[in-house]
Amino acid sequence: MQTWNEDRPLAPLSVYANSKAWGEAQTALVLGKANVSHTSVRYFSVYGEPQTVKEGSHSWVVAWMAMRAKLGLPLHLNGGGRQVRDFVHVEDIAEATIRAMLAPGADRQTLNIGTGRATSVRDVAQLIRRHYPDAEFQDRPLPEGDPLGGTAGIARMTAALDWEPTITVAEGVARYVAWLDNTPPALPDFLRREAAEAA
């Protein structure tokens, strides 16, 4: 498992990742030359209500698994679910973003926004199954290029913001499940159709 620190050289492997690296460079170049205060934040695996899934997407593990479990569909564990992510609840993301705009120590910094704790995809599935005990796991091959993952190095973030995330993955999953149980329209039609066909 890797820990990614802000000073690690960037080597984007996708257009999406490259656009983020470009945005950081442009922000520093333009605002730095204008002597305007700025901070670049790097969010790790954001999750939480009201996140919903999109057909064909593979992001948003908590939402995918909760929605599939809610509909009685198996939870897919690619590669056995051994990949790890640094899951950060959206409420902590919002708090960190506000602090990054206001904290003097964040000026002209690039900050990871993460928890510094690794949670495997299988761990998430097991947390989901606490709320939906009948949920089944389905092992599938690991897709090509799916990273095994790692965590955020958060020393710079905690020093600059005098703060660290407070919502655990177990609490965040429970909050998401409660929201989903109270918001039936959040379940997308394509997943409803899959569940109906599987019944």
C-alpha cells in the first residue's frame, strides 16, 4: 500500500488526472504571478449522501454497494475487493475546503484532503452488509488498470488547517444507508431494471 504525499512527482495516467495536474499548475502560475492567495486541494475518495451512481461508471464504491444491496443485487468485489482507498465523507470534504480558503497556513499550498487511513473495498462491502444482512458478495476479476490504491499523506493538511476529518467510514456508510432508505427515488432506473430481471 502506498501513501501519496503532495511532493511526490505527478505522473497522470488518464486525461482526467492530467486535467487536474494541469489545473494545479495553471492556478499556481496565474495566481502566483498576480500575488493572489490560493490553495490547491486534492480530494481522495469522496463519498456520502446524496451521491448517486451512473450507468457504466465504476466510481463511488459506497453508493454502488449500498444501492445494489438495497435492491437485493450482489455486491461486486473485483479482484476480491482487496483494493484500498482513502474514503473521505463529503461533510469532511466541505469542512476542509472552507478551512483551506481561510487558514493562513494553507496559502500557496497543495493539500491532500484525506483521512490517512486505508479501507479496502471488501471492508466497505462488509459495512454495507451490516445494514443489509442478506447482501451477497460476488468475486469478479480485477479490471485492467484498476489500481490497488493507497492513502493520503495528511501531515501537511493537518498542520495547515489545524484539523483532520472526523467521520469514520462506518459512520459515513450508516449515514448513507439511512439517507438511501429515506430517499427511494435516488435508486436509478437502470439498477431497478437489473433487480427486476434478476428476480
